[in-house]
Amino acid sequence: MITQGIKRLKTKLKDGSEYEWEIGQPVEVFSNSSQKWRQGEVTSFEKSKDERSEEKYDLRVHYFSDSDLLTKVIPPNSDQIRPVRKVKQTQQPGTRYNWEVDTLVELWSKKKKRWMKAKITEVNKKESKEDKELNDSAEQGSGIAITESIYYTVEWRHSKSNGQCVTVSKKIPITCTHLRHCLETNTIVQTPSSTNDSTVSKKYDAFDLETLMTACNDLIHRSNEIINTVFNRKDYSKVDEIFDYGDENKLKSKQFECCKNPDDLARQMVQKLLAGSLRNLYPHIAIAGDEGAIDYTAYDIVSPRKQSFVQSFKIEDTFSFPTTLKSLNSYDITIWIGMSENTLCCIVSFFSSLCGSSHCFFLLICFVAKHEDPLDGEREFYCQHSGHSQVVTTSIGIAYKGTPIAAIVGRPFVKNKDHQITWGIVGVGVFGYDKTTYPFETRSQTSQIIAVPRSDVNELWKEYIKKSELGEGYTLLRTYGITGQFLLVLEGEATSIVFPLMHSTKYQTCAGEALFRSFGGHVTRPDQTYYDYSKRSPVFNRQGFVASIFEHDIHARMCHPEIDTEQVDLMLIGATGFTGKLATEYIVQKYAKHCDYKFAIAARQMDKLNQLKEDLSGIDEEAIHRLKTFVLDVMDHRAVEKTLPRAAVVISTIGPFAKYGEKLVHQATCLGTDYADISAEVIWTKRLNQQYDLNASRSESRIVHFCGMVSFPLDACAYIAVQYLREKCGVNPDNDIIDIEPFLKMEGVKFSGGTIDSWFFGLKEASKFDLNDSCQSNNSATDFLLTEGDPKPNTKQPEGSWPIWLSDYQAYGHVGLYSMIDRMVLLHTNCLLDYYYGTRARIHPTKWLTTSWLTAWLITLFVTVIAALSRFSLTRALIGATRSVFAKPGQGPTLEHMLKSKSEFRVIAKSQNMKKTVEVCFSAAGDVAYFHTAKFLVEHGLFMRRGGFLTPAGLAKDTVIKKLSKEKEFELKIKEL
């Protein structure tokens, strides 16, 4: 029970000292799941439910995880909560601000799990007499307003799945923790107004690039000091001087982290320093950091030294900054913060833990420098200076209207100096790099040294060289670190860069392109077009890039529009499996020849792929010829990393997905590649969602499971039924309760060995997952397994029942193998669609229909017994021992048997208040478990666009099912009962 009127709470801590907690007070909460301290805020006091506790009240705290805003009730004397000092620069959620109309704020999006830029359009200050007294007393005391009578009307831009942007308004109370001042923004901001908004343009005119560059230079200097200190194990008090922690315990904690994992610590500290400090200085500029949502605090923010541009960069007093760059519109500026690839840092961290000394740099580099690549004409450049690594960089790239115009790059490890900073401004020049004795201006342009990534790109390079005009006068220089490659060209170690991989990011290239532009060079796509670096542009450079400092005609010779010849629109992985063969056949029959898409199939063995193409050549030989093939072992991380960038969308039929699918999903979320599969493994899906949803949101990839028989048809039918109630019957889910009841009738369906394998492997996964973590007081744990972290409806969900006779269908309705999974998916869809079905929607477990009383009871008992026995390790092992009795992976029903099967998916949606009922029926002639599941998967793959972990209806709503219903094998009926 939340107490009213209590603003402060005195308590005794475990060390015996007294402490006073306040509502709205910033605190740090220890997260048991991540084993990290998280930033939070005390929101209220509650009466303690623990009768044995000496404390009468507990603290209710809101705090941030990696991807969500969470709530926790903690005793005030617990060692899992601690106060943090208040800092004027950062304004905590819940603080009463003097916000006015047009003030820019940030609103937490529960759906996208990130802060969205918004604007206050109205302030409603209707206060009751009691509220006024409470607010007056709060102002005299802690300064925290506890009234809920003041509301802000907030407006922001919302992007729909169809690509359209709409303006959304919402009233939010002043005490809402989902609203905050934009000084704490830590992701790329989404502005609520268009570029034509005159109020925004006027507000942010006359922005001075000179001031920004001066601040960035000071921050890069500090970041170099941090990296040097962390990796060289120097006196850590130097870092304390940078951040001014003023807390001995916090300093010791950082020292311990430094010894434990210097790589992660250095990256986190630098990212927080740069993003937090720049956001504090320039709250209206879009800032993107390659760590995504950066959870920084007041401790990570520093104020750059007050220096002039000439003093900061140590240049001649006669230097004059271009006046045209002193009056830029800040709305059009985007800052891209990047750090070098941490491959080196991970290796150094490992060697450092063994050697116990920073001298491991020298040992490691000597080892790498002696490595000779077997390819002719190639040499490997790792570090020209013994003792330090030149590939470690920190960069800030500044883009104006999508074009890089300035950059600062810091290298913490260089010869005979603590660090080095290279900077450049378009129209001014490039400064701070080491010129070699053989300047590139005098080097023969026919004898090129081309920097390429250290990854396995041999095949791509051979293909690219054949189609370009490079000739034979070149040498390949294989290096780590994209930003470092740009510096190698400036310093004469290389003449150009060709990056044929498709997973470079704008964090890595913005600063380098700005330096090249400042020098008169070029950084383009292979087709000689330029990338856009504006705030709403995609993070990934999907086509690779070519960079050179030569004249444009020389640069053009290096470019070729078909550098991505291996890239396809849709790649099917697991093509030689049972369902994979059906999906390949569907692609060949319907799409491979008659559309502009490029398709590819992948499997572990090339001979099986060739055999599959030969078997299907009778359908359409030309279509088979256009179908590309890739050899891919999904258990090989390097193979997955190499293959996935060559596809825009990946679909998979390889089960068990919990065993073979995780590397695919992980790499897809890192690359921004869309992914879909036909899994029905909810434990695995839940685990992936927890681990990679933030990655998927940052990279704008879409991950969709359940695209097969389970649970796509019922998911889509439920959406259509509710859509009909809302649009045709006038039902408002906010004022009504919608009851959704799914039914499934299948005749002649047999399961394949792969499906059975997934069942047995799912038992092992269940043993690793504690369902009690997701349990709520009014709902079973499994109902909302997929929606953890999002608000759950308060209505208790209907329970499953024993077999009952349904006169409307002249059949027995009973619980089936996937009944509970279907409900989980439908509940998750409702959440993804912002509760389109209503927050009080009641969704039943799917009832399977059969005319046999005996069959209904046997299946019900089987499902019930298996569910009970799977809770214990001994019985799970006994069940697993029976696997050899069933069909093996790759085996399944014959084509003749599948053609004789038929299925019906029905959903009945009822409005309790308006007494409206709608039935949607989707029927399929032929086997739906495999024959049509392959079609469902391919259609979802072709539909995919960009952002997060979704469900079939959460992605496509009714589009895919309506498209399929036009085929002769399917029929979709909607009727009002």
C-alpha cells in the first residue's frame, strides 16, 4: 500500500548510522540479474509486508536495466540500495521543473524500449487546495513535487510499420518517471517536429562549430588519458582527477574493474565521458555512440576546459576559423562517436592477465608482426611502433545535413608520446598526423597499397578485383580497425581503402570520411554515391565503401557497382532439411524467375545443395540457375559472421532452434539483418529476447519467430477479428473487454523428425529457465513469458479445461501441444501493438477440435503428464531416452500424405459490453505443419522491414494471411455472429 503525504523517511542503516530518504531522491540499485549497480529514483514509500522487519516502511524504486524501466520494492536498510549525490547539471525524473510550452523533453517508449525526443505543447496546472499545500511544503523542503494534479501534454513523432510518421500527443503527470529533461538523453534523439518547423529552426540557429570542436578536442584528450591509464595500470588517481569522483569506495571499485576487464572498462568510461559530456553541453544535438543506449550518470560528465580554438589545438595565432561554420543550425548536426574494434583490447586483456604487466603489448605485437600472410602481394600491418598499438582509436565525427564536415580522432598508443590527436575540418585541412618520408603526393598512382579489413575477405576480394580496373600494380594491406585505416592513408602507409564487407557502421566511418573530405579525398559506395550521416539514417553501411585521397577519376577506377555481387535479398538457411526443401521449391516455383529479388540457399554440405538444385531443375532450370548457394555451418561462429552480411533477410528452418539458431540471431541483431524462423520454442525465444533485443533495436533488425503453423495463422486471425470489432462494430477496447478464443482442427497431419527433435531439446532448455521469475500474482508464469518487462493486463487469463463437447462445431475441444504457446504469442502481439486488443483482453488457450472422445482425452492427458514430468530432471532424462523411437531429423510425411491433409484455424472474438461476436476462419487444403509452413515462412521473409523482436501479427498484421488467402489452397472467411 502506497502511503500518502510522507515525503521523507528516517532509518538506521546496517552500520548503525541514521539516514533520511526522500521521494524523488536519486539512488543506485543493485541488479541481481546483471550484477551491476543501476541508476534509479525513490518514487514512494510503502508499508512493509514483512512482519519480522524492524522497518515499518519499504522504498519503491524505479531503475533502469540495459533495455527497460523496472520497479522494485526494497527495505530502506538493505545493502542493495545506496544514495548518490545530487548534481546540478543532471535533473532527475520526478523533480519539479519550470518546464514551459515548447520545452524539449524525453519520453520513455515501452514498445521501443528507448527514450524518444518529445516537446511539451501544453501545461495544465489545475491544483486542488490539498495539492497546493503539499507542493508548497515540498518546495520549502526537498524541492520534490508529489502532486499528480499537474499534467504536461507531450507531443512526439511516431514511426509506423508502413514507414509513415504521425504526430502523437499524450497527457503525462508531473511525477511520471517516464518523462525526463533532455540533458540526460543517451541515444540518438527523435525530434518531434519536421525540419520545416519554424519554431525549432529559429530556436537553434547560429550554432558555433568552433566551440564544439574545442570541447571535443578536450574530451578526446581526456579519453586518451583514460585508456592509457586503464591499460598500463598506472596510478588510478589520474582518472579520479578527470572525473572528480570524490568517493574512495567508487575509486577502489573502478580499480578492481580495471584489473578484472580493462577492455570493457575503458570502452564504457570513454563512451560515457564523450556522450554524457556532449549531451550536457549540447542537449539539442543528435548524438550517436556505438555502444547504443549509454547508461551514464553525473559522475561520467565533465566540463571541458575553457580555452580558445587556437589554444586548444596549439596552432598559430594567425589562424582564422571560417565564419561560415560559426552559424550552423544545430538541428541539422549529428555527432557520431566511435571506438576502434575491441579485438586487440580483448587479446591484450587476456595477455595482460597472464603477464600481470603492460609489457604484454610488446610481446603481443612482436608476435603478430612476424606473421606472414600466405597470399601473394599481401602484407600485414599491425603496429609499426613496438610497445604500443596504433589500431586503438577514439573518434568524434560531426555531420551537417548528412555530410561529414569535421572530425577528431585520438590514438592513445603512439611512439615517443602519450597519445596523438588528428583533426580536420572541411575547408580548413587535416592536422596532427605523422607525415612519412614518402608523401603520398609523390607516390606512383599505379603502385597502390590498398588497406583491407583483417577479416576473411579473400573470396570477396577476388570477385571484386576481377570486376574493377585495379590491374596488377597493387598491394593489399590487411589491418584491424576501420578508423585506423583512414589514418594509415593520411600518413602514407596506404593509398586507399576498400571495405567489401557490408557491416561497417557510420560510427566507424563518419570521422574518417570527414578527414578525407578535409584533405580533398573521397569516401563512397562502390557505385560512387555517398552515404547519408543525418540523425535518421541507418546505422549500417550496407554496401561497404571505397576511400581514397586520389583525384576523382582514379577513385572511380577503384569503384565497381557490383562489389556486393554476393548480396541477396533473401537467404534460406537449412535448405536441405525436410521443411527447407519445401521452402526452396516454393521459392523456385513462385519467385525465383518472376521477380527482381535475389535468392540464396545455404546448408552444411555443397553436394546436398547441388543435389537439391538438380532435383528441382525440372520445375524451372533458369530459376534454379539464378539461385545462389552458400556452404554454412550454423555452429561455426566465423562462418555465420562471414555469410550473414551477404543477405538483407535471413529465414531459417534448422531445428532445434535452441541448438542451432542462436548464433544466427545474434549475428543478425549485430548486423541489422532481418531474421525469421518457424520455431515454437518459447524458452529459447524468451532468452534471446532478454539478451539481444537491445541489439536488434539499435541495429534496426527485425527478429520474428513463430512464422509457421505455430502460431502465425491464429495470430493473424485474432488481429483480423479484433480489427473487425473495432472498425465495423464500433467496439472500443479501452471501455470494453474483448474475449478471444482460438480453435484448431487438423486432419491427417504427421510430425517430422525435426519437430520431434525440437520437442525433446525444449525439455533441456526448460531446465535452464526459472518460470517463477516471470510470475505475477494474478496470472500464471507462462501466460506473459514473452512480454516480461512490459506492463501486463490486470485481467486474469482463462485457464485450460478438460475436453468438452462443442455443439457449434460438432467436435470435442481439448488442450493441444501448442495451446499455451499460441496464447503467449497472442498476448505478446497485443503488447507490441500498443494493446490494440485492450489492456483487459482475455485470451483462451487454443482448443484443438476432434470428433473422437478418446482422442481428445488421450491428447489432453499426454500434454498434462508431459508438462508435469518435465519439471523434474530425472523424469526429463527418462523422456529424453525415448527419442530414438521416433522419426529422425530430415524425415517426415510423404508428399502424397501431405496433399491429403487439411486444417482450419478459427478465432472467435467477443465484446462483453456491446455483445458483438466475430468469427474468422482460415482454412488450408494440404498439410499445414510443413507443406504450407514453408510458404508462411517465405512470405514473412519477403515482407520484412526494419526493428526488434516481434510476432507474425506484430510484424505484418493481416497482410501476409490476406495475400496467402488469394491462393487456391487457402480460404479466409470473416463473419459476424
